[in-house]
Amino acid sequence: MKLSAVAAFIGTLCANQNAEAFSPATRSRVLNDLKEMRMTAGGAGATPTYDDRGSPMSPPPDLPSLLLHNRIVYIGMPLVPAVTELVIAELLYLNYEDQTSPVTMYINSSGTTTATGQSVGFETEAFAIADVMKYIRPPVRTVAIGQAFGAAAMILSQGDKGQRAALPNATILLNQPRSQARGQASDIAIRAREVAHNRRTTCELIAQATGKPLSVVMNDCQRVKYLQPDEAVEYGLIDRVIRKEEISPLMKPSFITQL
């Protein structure tokens, strides 16, 4: 139906406030047409499409699903709870899907702060991801692209030894957590102790990953410390820098055969 009939009915209804002016048959017909239009708009009335073999074709999957099918996890935002939830869910799914094939995690994140330094998350978000990376059985490869700042740099270092890398123009930054404490002095003091604890935990994880003494890492995190990829290799945060000549020829992604 008829869009014209529905429009005419609504126009008449607006002009006549008394609904009894319409016969039950008219009202029933228009209501059915409205229901049909809603179903069509929602996709219920869409005509299915078929491929050359006569099999029904489903809508193409979204890009994150395609990456996940190739065991790729991408962190491209600050570590806010929604990002952490998705990353952990993907890692757990890949663990139960196949416990031997490696997982590749690409990191382009400013950590728990924005690019301007404003705090948007807590270090516990990064700790959760780091713990799950160690919890699952598949080896986890980490690759820094663009930036890996603060907590994101710590996650980068948590990849399997020998499987941590960065692209040539990535930037890695070590720093200490920022306090978001507000309110009474006692509340600020409690929060300050928690920030100090999180800072020590972050430095301990980095020290374990790099093989450096904890005191050295804590001293480096007192102020911001920028590391270029080659410097990050020397520091022990990553194992190699991926140059263009080292990139293997592109292969057809495995999901193509399942579309």
C-alpha cells in the first residue's frame, strides 16, 4: 500500500478529529498497510538475493569481523572500557576457537589518555588486557603502528618474546599514570595511593618484559620518555622493526573463501 492511501487517510484524520467518522473497514485496511510498511522498512519484506549457484547471499560481514576471522585484533582508540571489553572478548573467542594459531594485535593507541593528555580511562583497563594476553594459550604477536603511549606501550611489551614489533615510523612513549582524583582531601589521598600502586604495577610488567631492573623502569617513567622503534628495540620493549623489504607478499585473506 500504498503510501498515497495512507497519506490520504492521515490527512483526513487530521482534518476530522472524530475517529468515528471512519468506517471500521477503512481503519482496518490502513492499519494493515501501516504494519506492512513497517515490516518492509525493517527488512522483513526484502526480497532475498541469490548467487550463481542458487544459494542465498547474506550481507557482507563488517571489517572488524573480517580481521577477527584472520586472528587479528586491532586497538585503534584510547583504552576506555568499551575498547577493553571488545579486545578481551576477541581474545577469549580466538582462544576457544583455536589454541595453537597465533593472534596478531596491532596497536595504535594513546593509552589511557587522549592525544592532548586528558585522562579518559584507568590503568586497570590495560592490566585486564595484559592479563588476558597471558591467560590465553595462543601466542600473541604485538605490532605498534602510529603510536603506543603509556599503558598501550606496556601492552605492546606483553607480546610473546621474539614476536613484538613496530613499523618504522611508530612512536612509543613511557610515562606514569595521571590521577583523576577530585573531592575531599582524604579521597584524594586514597586515589593517590591507588595511582602509585598502578604505576608500580605498570613498571613491573615493563621490567619483566624488557629484562631491565625495576628501579630503571620506574625512573624512566618519572617523566615522559619517547622511544623511536630502533630505540624501543634497544630498550627491550620490542624485538624488531618491520621494514618494507621484510614484509611478506600479501596473501588472499582466508575469509574470502567463506563469503
